[in-house]
Amino acid sequence: MPLANSNCLKQIGPMTLKASHRGLVPPFIAMDVLRAANAREAMGERVIHLEVGQPGTPAPAGVLEAARRALAESKIGYTDAEGIVALREAIAAHYREQYGIAVDPAEIVVATGSSAAFQLAFLAAFEPGDRVALAAPGYPAYRNILSALGLETVLIEVGENAHYQPNPELLADIPDLAGLIVASPANPTGTMIAPAELKRLAEYCRERGIRLVSDEIYHGIVYEGRAETARAFGQEAIVVNSFSKYYSMTGWRLGWMLVPPDLARSVECLAQNFYISPPALSQLAAVPAFQCRAELDGHVARYRANRDLLIATLKKAGLRRFAPADGAFYLYADVSALTRDSEAFCRKMLAETGIATTPGLDFDPIHGKEWLRLSFAGSTDDIEEAAQRLAAWLPKQG
């Protein structure tokens, strides 16, 4: 019997499938550098990692013990999308004890790292096409997540004149802003916004209907001044924090948000659909983290010593200009006397010294080709060895 509509059997050539432009964001170069450094290590070469913001220490002893108990005694299953009550209560107690601020546990949303918290915040607070301002230099994932979500990023050039931080004067001539992202201490510069200046920024945003998003993930790692939370100046700001940095829990992928009342249900529904819940084991383990300050403050003392050692060595090697590292564990260094291509410079440094660093281009598409970031979060032995290698190598690059 002849086949009906035999034209249906004709060969159809390969089709070109559509790909979303939302995925065409720049890479997080620090992670590309980490991959290259890991490949060198896999070949048996010694690499000193100054490229990623990761403490060189494990989670505190109290957290590890709580994790062991949870594995032995608890059902590791789904939790509430906003996080377990015990952890949210512990976070609320932290704000009361460290900042003197009353925070209702119901205002707290635990997230799968601060990365997920930023995604939830941007989706809940902004519409596609909204204009959101952020500092340059600044953390690249802010602008890349915003771009992937269809938002317009507005870079604010900040430098020594503004302590590398946004202020109302720099915002005054920028029209139609829906949001502003600030970080104190900041990545990559380590600079901080003084409490009075943060209050001024919060009031400026409130008066103009600009949603303030405050990245506070480096709170606790402070060498100069005091870190204040934006929550001290009203409930309108979205506050994001994390267990990754001060609490030395990067791989546990756990962060939290203080969510304004008008966004609470939106964030909850987004969290339910995107993530179901944060990792249960990490949540159970993190409850005692706030009681481990003696151990964690010991890490901060080491970071300070590492910072001072690195600055002293780099100055002797000819580098003179750094962003003020008031907090966090990064040194943002001007290498314009040596290169106008920080990406190629970092590749050369890795190849010739075995030291992995991150090019400033990752953090600043305007001036970043003349800067690089070095993380001093590792062991003092590693920082000392890196300093010795750089002291021998840098003077030959001019």
C-alpha cells in the first residue's frame, strides 16, 4: 500500500536552535583563573591561590560538631523555604547582640548562599528594564545577574575621592534609578562606608524611591572603623549576608536576607519555586556559628597580619597605590606602571611564579585593565611565600 503524504518522509536538514541572550553574560574571571590554577596543580605544580575569596580554614569547630550530630540524629530533608526557625532565631539574636537592633525572625530569609539571595532580591524588587546603580570597581556577579534578569546596570566610577564607595553626590546626576547596590566592606577594594555615610545613603534612597540593596557578607572582617548594617536605618533596604566569609563556610552554600515587609511574600514564593529550601544540613550546622566568635576572630587577626605583610612587600617591590583595605580580605592594587592588560599580566604571573591572582577587569570594565586583586584569606605561610615570589618577580616587569 502506498504511503499517504510521502512528502513527510523527506529528510529535513539540521535546525538552528534558539539560545537565550540572557546567558551571554561575561564570565566571573576569578573562577576562570581558579580553573587554570587547578589545572596546573593537577599536573603537579605548586600554586599559591590568591585569586578567590575563600578562607583557608574549615568551618568552626562548633559548626562541624553540629553537622555530625545532624547527620547522626536528624532527617536531612526539605525545610521551610525561608529556613528553619532555629537558624532564623539565631540570626535575629545576632542582630540584637552585634548591632543592638531588634529583627523579627519572620523578616529573615535563609538562602542558598548570598548568590541566591541576590537573585531573589533582584527578582522581587525590580522589573525588567529597571536601572540599578553599583560601584565600579565592584563585585562582578551583581551586574552579570542583573543583566541576565533583563535589568540595566549603571556603573558609578568610584575612586580615592569617594573612598571607592557610592555617595549621594555621585548619584545626584543619574536619572531614573530603581535601585542601588552597596557593599561595606567591599569586594574587591575592602573599603567601608562609615555609619553616618550609610545613613545618608539610606535616607537619600528612601526620599527618591530607590531600593537600597546592602551587601554585608564581609561584616566581621573589619580592621579599621565599624561595620554598620543598613537595617539600622529602616526596613526599606534589602540586607544580604552570608556564612561564607567571616564564618568560614564557603562550600556550605548558606546565606541570609533581611527582607522588607512589602517584598516578603514575593521572596518566599520565588524561593519556594527556585530552590525549594536551602541545604538542610548546612542550616542545622550553622545554628551555633554565632557562638564561635573567639575562633573566628582569630582568623581575622591572621587576615590583618597577612594584609600588612602583603602591603609592605608590594611597596618594596615598587607598587605604591592600593585601595584602603579597611575590611574583607583583598588587596586591590594599581599595576598601571607595569601593564595596561591586567588579564594578560595575571596569566603571565601564574605561568612564571605559580601565583594565581584576579585581574581588575573582572571588577571594573572601565579602569580594571590597570588593577589586580589579591586575596590574603589563606595561611600566613602561603602569603609569606607569595610575597617573596612577588618581591623577586615584580621588579623585572617594568
